[in-house]
Amino acid sequence: MLPRRIRRLPGCSYTGARTYFVTVLTKQRVRHFENASIVECCAAQILRACAKEKFEVLASCYMPDHWHALVRGMTTGSEFLRFIKLAKQLSAYHVKQEFRVELWGRGFHDRVVREDEGVMRYVRYIWNNPVVARLVSDPSDYAHLYLAPEFRQLLDETRGLKAAPTGREGDLLVTRDLKVAPTGRPGSPSRPVSPTFRSGVIEEPDGR
């Protein structure tokens, strides 16, 4: 059982113009994102959280039972933990109001992208996710996948759009109050990396 109290290693900051790879699971891994209307509602509220907390979405993929994203703080005061809390609150509230379902499970997975490692490995990981999960044979055919134009262009230039998928879901994740990291194959657990930054969960009261 992972600790419920947030613990941070000394020197680890979640504030500023930093980039984060984040995954959030649906409650009980229910496949809510097979409903395009739920995806649309959820995405709109996450963009609201981005605008309020000064974040931008670089890449995003709504898999049937979880959401992957690469997000970046836009100011020195952008606070990731506050952003992800608000994003979950807003999306959960509005999805529940409109569709009468409980959207998110507790906690989340995240990784702070180091300045020396770049972001393209995460972009490719997100882009290839629907292929790894055998939902489509070409990422371009997956409706709930977004890349910022700058990264789409880079993938086009390097012929990365149709690159063979590599790795397993969960290889890049830090666990947040969850027993296993997400996997593209139903019922197949994956192996999260050791918690480099922190382990825990943010308590999230209902929000609007």
C-alpha cells in the first residue's frame, strides 16, 4: 500500500516552466472514454484548468480507461499539483453533471521531464499508445489523440508518425496511490519505475 501523505524528495519542485508527463485512470478502470461526448466534455474542462493555472497541453491521448498527457507550465508561477487537482475536479464535476458517472480514480501518475532528456520520447509514447493497445493500426486514425503542431511536424519530418510502437505502458510512470500503472492490454499489469520524485495522493474535494 502506497503512503497517502504526500512526500517529496529535497530539491524536487513542481513549480515553474517545467514539462510533465501525466496519466490519470478512470474510476475502477471503467472505459468511459469510449464515449466521444465524455471525452469532449472532459477535454473542455481540462483546457479550462490550463487557462486558469497557466499550463499548455503539448500532447494528449484519451485511451478507453485512462488519459495520458504531456503538459508544460507557461510561467515561473505555474504549479503542476494545483493544475492537475483542478483539472480532475472540473472534469469530474461536469462529466458527473452531464452523464451521471464517476469519472476519475484516486491519485495520478506523473514524471517530471528533465531538461537534459527532451520531450520527444514522451510525444512518441503518447502518439503510439493506441497502436500499442491494438485500438488502431495507425495513430492518425485514433479520434482522441492530440499533438501540438510543433511536435506533429517533428514527427512527420522524422517519419515518426508510423514508427513501430516500443515499450510498454507504465514504463515512464511514477505511481500515485495506485496498485499498478496502466497497460494497453486489458488485464495485463505493467511495471512502473521506482518513485523518483514522490509518492502519495492529493485529496480532492468536489469542485466546480
